[in-house]
Amino acid sequence: MAKEEGKQGITVKKSQDISEWYTQVIQKAEMVEYTGVSGCMIFRPRAYAIWEKLMAFFDKEIKKTGVQNTYFPLLIPENLLKREAEHVEGFAPEVAWVTQGGNTPLNERLAIRPTSETVMYEAFSKWIKSHRDLPLKINQWVNVIRWEFKHPVPFLRGREFLWQEGHTAFANKQEAEKEVLAILELYRQVFEENLAVPVIKGRKSENEKFAGADFSTSVETLTPSGKAVQAATSHHLGQRFAKSFNIAYLDEKGEKQHPYQNSWGFSTRSIGAMILYHGDDKGLVIPPKVAPLHVVIVPILFDDSKARVIKKAKDIADVLRSKDISVYVDDRDHYTAGWKFNEWELKGACIRVEIGPKDIEKKQAVAVRRDIGAKTFVPLDTLPEYLAEQLETMQKDMFTKAKNFLTENTVHVSTWTDFVKAIKEKKLIYAPWCCTAECAEKIKEKTEGAKCLTLPFELEHPVGDCVQCDKKAAAIALFAKSY
């Protein structure tokens, strides 16, 4: 068993080589399987179960606002993709094309969906004819292909990933802009209240906004790898796409108008951020709200009491399930209890419950929370309530720990010397910035990749000059290197 146990565990410390640590965790904890196509991976059940939890939360919330789910085709004719020039220019380097069907060359190239604005908005032009057709609010849960040529990192930077994309149209500009921020707040909840990952809300700079948008907003975070993650985006598209795709309606006065549109999305990148934030040297640590498994019960087995202990473990499991706590009884007898402990720590079960014949005699069980590892002896008659309470506490504690990490690794600088130092230290940086594309490019060149992530909402009024050039600062910006 010792050899097998060694192979199963993580062989590198997170603090020493987080890239190798991450690669081992996602494979050994059975989150992903690689395929023959670089950047395209198999989401194993444990990973997909987390995505299902996120889908369930977000889907319920957007439906409260009148959003309906739909599905649009994966393939988009080239002529549609080219209808909005700025949009196609922004996505051109990432588009994968289908040029042949069977043995027959196609008359027109078909783009494999990088995002769905163009194919959706052709349909919008047919559906929106009157002010009574507005607002129109749809969403789809799909996969997309973006043929990145950077080094793919599962979840964080893939060529194929899963996401939702919401697309809405309004008669009133203020109503549309209000929705942008309302959706952004839902994304904050996805990350902070479900994944226990702290984020910063803000508005994208002009050079970083979504191609074709009037303005873009986002939630951003810095992971323990020292790289930032754009967690989700919510865009106001104005009337640009409506005009390009001839989406028009007659208002109450019978006059022709173009609607104001939004698009918004988050993806399975969220799972990668969660793994980086919470995982430790033993493997995954998963927040209870999105955990595939809340409690694993490991019976301590001896020949003379095996049947009695397993029965008790299963009785406890039945009670926990009745209280909406997901539970698995690991009664495999070809592994030692210690091997099972290590396996379930690797896979991120929130709480381990140990019970043996002596525990039954004492009417107790041993509970071990995955994030802190401390053992607690709990009376059996109060075990369900104790576990429910600990799951709730674990969720809060994990967010607090993550928030503290973000705070401790965030700096405010005003000089270029301090900026460069902070980048080398892999910090998240608040700095005064002129917000010009030229300056953004110089910052990226001088730091080998640092960029403006967003212009945080809470710090909109800078004082003094840009951190990199001598122009007057236009905003306080958030900088880091990112995935």
C-alpha cells in the first residue's frame, strides 16, 4: 500500500512550484484528463459537479430578472462574423475555422463559436420589431473555442472551455446600463459567496474592453501563483451591434429606433481560480457551497465488528442526506483507513468522519474539517447539526483566509520604481494611470507582461501623474501579470 499511496499524493509543495503543484492536483484529484488536442480537456465528474453548482446558482438568479435560456449553433458563417468590424478584428487571432465538410470544400468558411454576438444578433433583427418586444433577455450555457497560441493551462487558459453568455436588448439606455452592474454584482456573488474567492469590481480601460463594446466591466482577482484572473465580464454594447445587424423597432410614437444591448459571461476559469486559492500541499480544498462531496464517512474496520460499524456509518449517512448534506461511505476493505484519509484529502471532501467500534461504544464519531485538519470528537446524537454548522463556518473561514491573502498581496504605489518592484514581487497593484493605449503598451513591454486589469469602482479620482509617464493620471488602475 505504501508505494501506491506515494504515487497518489502530491509530490511538490505549493509554495515551491505552484505550476507543477497545480498540474498534479488537477490530475491526481481527478478533475481533468488531457486529450490529444492541446488546450482541450475532459472535465471529469468532480470538476463538472462544481460547474453544475455554479450553473444552478447563477441560472436561478438571472431567471428572476426575466432571462430565458436558449441555444444557438456552434458554427457561424464568416459573413456574419465580419458584420461588425471592430468585433471581428478583436477575435480574429483566436478564431478556429471549418473549411471542409467530409471531402468537400465549403463555399464559405465557418467559424467555431468564439462568442455568439454575431449569430445571435442576426436573429435579434428578426425578433425585435416593436417596443413591445423589449426588453429581450436570453442566455446560453455552451462551450466555445478560442485558439490561443499561449501555453494552455487547464481551466485557466484553454482553447475550449465552458461558459454562459447572456445577451440582452433594451429600449432604454439607462435600463441597459443598470443591468450591466446588476449582473456584475451576481458575478461577485458567484466568486465570493460560492467559490470563496475575493474579487475587485471595476471598469475596463479602453484598450482592454470587449471588442465592439461601449464599455466593459469586470471582476478581477490575484491568485497565489502571483498571476491575476479575469473572473467575469459584463459589457454594455450600446447601439453599435444593433446598427450593424439592422436590429430596429418602432417605439410608442411609431418611430424607428435601435435598442441598447448588453452581453455578459463567466466560464470554467472560475474553477481554476478556486483551486489556486484554496488548495494546499495535500490537494484540493473545496468550499462547501460548490463541493461535490460534503462528508466522507470512513468506517474503521476490524473483522469482528466490520458489519456493525458499516451499518452504523450507513445509518449516519441516511440522516445526513435527509438534511441535504452530500455524503459517501467509504467501506472499501482493500485499502487501509490511512490510505483513504489521504485520498479524500487529495480530492477535497469537506469533512471526514471516522467511526470505529470503540466510537460506537462511546456514542461518538471523529470529525476532521479539510481546511484546518483538527480532529473533534462529536456525540452521535448531535453529529448532523455539528456537521451542518461546520460546513457553514468552513465556507466563511475559507473566504476570510482568501480575502486576507488578497489584502496582504495588494500594494498602492505612485512611482515607477515601486511599481516595478511590486511586479517582481507578484503583487496586485493600485497605481495612478493616464489610461492611454500607448502607455499600456510601454508598461507591458517594460515589465514583460503586466497590464491594467480594471479601473476599480471604489477608486475613481486620482491625484498626480501617471505611474509610468509624465501625463496627468486619469484614474487609479489595477495592475498585475495575468493568465
